[in-house]
Amino acid sequence: MAAPIPVDAKALADMALFASLPVPVRAAAAAMAGARTVARGVRIFDQGERAGRAHALLSGCVRITQSGSDGEEGLVRFIGPGEIFGCVPVLTDGLYPADATAMVDAVELSWDPADLLALMQRHSQIAINMVAIVGKRLGEAQERLRELATQRADRRVARTLLRLLDQAGRRTGDGVQIEFPLRRKDIADIAGTTLHTVSRIIADWERRGLLVTRHRHLVIRSPDRIRAIADAPGN
Amino acid sequence: MAAPIPVDAKALADMALFASLPVPVRAAAAAMAGARTVARGVRIFDQGERAGRAHALLSGCVRITQSGSDGEEGLVRFIGPGEIFGCVPVLTDGLYPADATAMVDAVELSWDPADLLALMQRHSQIAINMVAIVGKRLGEAQERLRELATQRADRRVARTLLRLLDQAGRRTGDGVQIEFPLRRKDIADIAGTTLHTVSRIIADWERRGLLVTRHRHLVIRSPDRIRAIADAPGN
């Protein structure tokens, strides 16, 4: 673990958890937070472990994965700058439900769970913001479940890319780049299909000029055409 | 719609949304709520419609279903007594994300979204309770997603039954009954498999004495043996 980093209240201004809050409240939350750099590949917390801290990401990205009793590991989501992770256990069973691993060098903030809970009790807007964040994630998970049951793999992959664009898209010269360094296997996990199927679909879309892979990043050259695939009639 | 029913604060005592709250706060929430009976089969709200009310169930059960742009409908969850539904849109985009239909004659409470939001602002514990409720549902959805990607259908059906037992199990003379009137198709939707597969698995378990169907209700005679199937090694 690197040396502690001072936390500036401005760093919290772009976080959905602290939206619509007066500056002094953000300052109080910043004063309670600890910040640290996390090197690429470092495990931030382990599934099943007592949730000793509640986390948010300042920069970089984090992969959240979950294993079942059978040991099979699946990707749950990516966390980008400004997003919280490992915070819900503060209000439920106190155990991390998944593993969190830095995908690139990252800077995270974290709070003592009791401090975050006290902040939420004192400032209901923080709790209300958290309902909105968790509610949005629930909506996405339910959408994925429905898609898994009813849609063709290429539509599910298209929808997965659109959701990642929405979460972490950055406009470049020739399209919109997804800021997470994506493995084909990650896309397969989110879309609920096999590595083989995803590789075939992505290769086809690359050939057709819809996207291009650049240094482990996908650049979507034509989001509209990906959207057309996602919305295509039939299964 | 039937005539309005007076709402007693005691009715709110068993709701997770109002847990750990002083009696006067529950009384205030009760005073703001409207109650009505809903006959079996009646649609309570429609997907995509403006969320004009935030809902909770006093008795009966409600089926939440969601359709995609392709028109395919899937079951999202069952709502039992004491549970909230159609409340998250108050804090997100203001639109119901799914349809809600009474599965049996039911009594529901509902609030004006602005009233519920004001309650949450004034009493942060209500917002905190809502994070815990939505967070638990998110955890379940993620578990289902992981299972879909990695597990055999019989294990997924077993896990589906265990989750329903946990949500709505009532001990009877010869086992534990799931209080929701379940169609085989509902179980298939939740477990992410086909009606045909579920019918085959349930028939097999009936033959082996693990469960019995009684007036549209499943009675699990041996939860331990269902749990053993859910936890069986291998996929």
C-alpha cells in the first residue's frame, strides 16, 4: 500500500454519491475518507471477507468478480472513476459479495463503514443518492437477465457494448473508446455467452468497420450501427 | 378500484422500509399512504408509464414482469406482504421499469412519490432501509446472472426454489409451502431455462418425494435435499 494521499473535497464533486450536497458536507466526507494508490492487478477486497471499508474510485478502473460454491468465476461489473463499490455491505450483511481487482493503476477513496453510515444518517441525501445508484445497477442486472433468457448472442453483445459506452465512453478522432481495458472473456461474461461466440462476433464487426481494437481498448466507430444490431427485430 | 381503506401505523411495523423507526414516524408514513384492495389479475402499473405512486404490499402477492423492445416478457420477481415495489423510479427516471399484476386478491399501500421522497429526506433511516432492500435485490440478480452463465438447469431450479422459500416460505404439516401461486413458467423465467426443462425437473422431484404441488402451490417436503442439489459439485 502506498503512502496516504490527502483528499480534496473537489474530488468528491463528480461522484453520484455526493451529488446535490452542499460543499461543507462534501468537505466532511472528504475529511473522513482515506485515499491510496492501487497498482494494476492488486486485489482491493475478497469475496466473503468482512467489509472493513466502503470504497469509491477516483481514477483508473476496477473489475468486480464473483465466484460460486462451484468455484466458477464471473464478471459482475466494471467500476470507473467516480463510482462506488463495496458500499452496500455496510447496510446489509457486512460481507463483501465479490472480489475487487485494479485493472490498471488506480486511486481509490475509502471510508470506515461506521463513518459512512453516520454520514448517511446525518445527510439523508447521501442515502437517497445511494438508492438511485444501486437502483440503476439493479435495473441493468434485470435487463441483462431478461436478455439472457430471450435474445440472440449478437444482440446481447451489442447491448453490452452500448452499456459500457454509456458508463465509460470517451470520444476520439474516429469513434467512441471504451475506457476499460476489455478482455473478450469479460464481454462474454457480461453478455452471458462464450468466449468463442464473442470472439467470432467482434471479429465480424471489426471486418465490417463497426469497431476497432486498440491497445486492449475497443473503439466503437459507429455506435448507431451497434445500436441497430441491439434493437434488431426477432430474437 | 375499491373504496379507500384506513391505514393503521401497525400495518407498517413489519415492513423492511420502516424498520428501526420510531412509532410517530411510522404513523406519519401511514397517514400519507393510500390503501386499496386489488382483485386478482388486475394490473397495478404498466412498464414505461410515469410512476405516479410508490407501492408496498400489505397482503396477497404481485408479479413483476418486464418486456423488451422485442416484446418478449420475462418475470422479474414476486412481491409478498411487507415488500415495496415500483419505488425506485421515485429516485431515478420517474418511469416504472416493469409491469405489476396482482396474482391473488391483494391489498396495497401507495404514496405520492413527492411524499415518499420528503419522508426519506426527513428520516434518513427510511432511505438507508431502502438501500438495504434494493441492495439485497441487486445481490440476488447478480447471483442469478452468475448461475445462468455457469450452472446446470437443475441446480438453478433448486436455487430458485430455495430463494422463494426464503422470501415466502410457510411451515406446514409436511414441509414448507411457497406462498406464491407459482406457474412452472414463472420458475423457468427465474431460473433462466425452458418450461419443458422445469416441468421435467419438478416431475422428477415429485416422484422422488422432495416436493408436492397443492392448489397451485409448491410444498417443499425436504428443503435439505433441495439444498443438496443446489450445492452439488460440478456444473
